[in-house]
Amino acid sequence: TIKPGEKVANCNWGDDGKTLYITASTSLYRIRLKIPGVRP
């Protein structure tokens, strides 16, 4: 579970599939993961 501390507006995977970007009310978060996400 990822709790950014503010209301999340959107999220998306980076090109490598291991970077998760989260946009929130006043911030942009970038989280590097060990396991890639599922591609649509």
C-alpha cells in the first residue's frame, strides 16, 4: 500500500514498467519498484 498523504489525482507507469508516477493535489511522486507492473 502506498499512502502519499494527499488526495491522488492520477497514476501511470513509466517506460521501463518499474517506475510508478502518481500525481496528487500539490505534488508529483515517482516510486521505483523491484517488480514491473502489468502493461495494458
